[in-house]
Amino acid sequence: MNQHSTRPAVDIEDIRAAAERIAPHTIVTPLLESPRLNDWLGFRLLVKCENLQHTGSFKLRGATNAVMSLPDSVRTVVAYSSGNHAQAVARAASRRGMSAVIVMPADAPALKIEGTRSYGAEVVTYDRYSESRETIGNAIAKDRNAELIRPFEDVRVIAGQGTIGLEIAAQCAEAKALPDHVISCCGGGGLIAGISTAVASEIPEAKIWAAEPEGFDDTIRSLESGQIQSVDPANRSICDAVVTPSPGEITFGINSRTLAGGFAVSDELVLQVMATAFKHLKLVIEPGGAVALAAALDNRLPGDTGCAVAVASGGNVDPQMFERALAAGPLF
């Protein structure tokens, strides 16, 4: 899986192998729909509920594929994450009998820090606005002779996330649905790189779109310019799970070939969509996990859409933030 070869960095066979590798450790998450939402939208919307995955997000797939791919000689893993990759690596390491050291922002949601520690991981906090998590993580990995598992710039992680695309294709076929569009949130791009690789293979008619928070639309701008773009470090968003400074080189190399474009959504819309998902789908979704659904519910897709899939990528939200969402109220 060398990105410098003529072979793609990640292909459908890598994803199928990942699906087999992670099957004992993950669940097949449901693909849900609401007749009321469908009527309101005017098209069929299917929601892939990765918020119901073990650890509360899709990140378990990629982390598990990476950890379970390691040789037995590796005894310690290191990761940096705002929370979902952190919990995923911690859980995967514990199931493999390895120790884990996780570098997390000091202002990460308390639920995510607590969850990471609950799997036995050592948590090292840092200031996300003045310190580099990459520098800290690399130093710890070198000091402890540990394997660093990056949150998105890792072909093992991308292949694991791509198993969602395989499930979407199989579940759509079972539901007799042929999606015109698939929307996924996008931070560093690992999730959508994996999903788009699988969907392009299994549902080639579907267009794949990235959804990002306003101010963190680096992948959208990168797609438009053809070169990797960065985020203004002064920008802020409640969508902590997807506020990366720029796409990865591996992920953008994939996404620049597979994506049709993207949509940027506001924090205010995200809060309303969290309330809408709770009302109509009975789902608890975190802000970063709601951006794809927000794009779908905000009529961003082409007017001739007949069927679409939106990935609800995570549900690890603190009570205070969920209260803000409920106070914002549903879209209808």
C-alpha cells in the first residue's frame, strides 16, 4: 500500500481485507430513514449510523484495522486525537493486549477524555492553539519505541474507514435503494477517502460529497484549487471532531480523484440538525458527526436527487452541548 506506486494508496481489496480483519471487534451499524424526513425533503434520505458503533464513532474501524495489522513485537501504540480516534485506538490496543498513550487537546469534550481513559490508555493533554500534537506524539513514540497511529494519514486507517462504504452498498441493495449521492463529514479526509473508494467500486453511479464546518472547508477549497489548502488558525467551530488544519497528502490524493465537491455548514445549522436527528430519527449525534446530515437537510444536493446517504459519523457529545442543540430546536 505504497502511495508512490502506480497502485492506488488504498483500493477495494484493502478495504475488503480490513472488513474481515475488524469484523470480530466492530458492529455493522444500521442504515436508518424517517418517512417524515423523506416527505419534507422530497427525496429518500438514508442515514448511516456510525454514532452507534462501539466507542461512539466510525474511528474504531480504522484504528482497529491498524492495530490488528501490527506485528506482535509492537507492545505500545501512540495516537493524537480530539477524542474519537483516541477512544478507538485505546479500545483496539486493549483488545490486542497493548498499552496506549493518547495525546488529546486539554479542551476536548470531557466525555471523550473519560472514554479514552476507560479503555486503560494514558492521556497526555496539550493546548491545541499553541502546541503541535504531531510533535508531541512523534516525541512520545520515539521515546517509548511505540507505533504511531495517525488519525487519517495512514493507509491502514483509511482502509478500515472504507468498510463503511461496503456496508452502505450492501444495505442499500437490501433496501432496494440506489443512491444518487453519498455525503460524509470530512476533517483530515480519512473517512471520506475510504468511503469514496468503496462507493466508487460498489455504487459507481453515486456522487460523493464532503461536508465540513464553515471556516474549516480546507478540503472543499483544496478540491477547487487542485492544491492542499489550510485553515486560518484563528477559526473556531463546535465541530471538534473535524477541525483539522488541512487535508492529508494521502487522503487528498484519493479525494481529489473520487469526490464531486463539498458543502460547508454553519455551527447554528449543525445544532438544529442535531435536534432534528433526535426528534425524527431518535439519534444522538455530536456536532462533527452531524455535518453531513446538515448538508443533506439544508437542500445542498442537486434538485433532481432521488436518494441520498448521509453518514452520521459520531455520537460522543457532552450533555451541555446536546442541551444547546435541543435549545436550538429542530428544523421542523
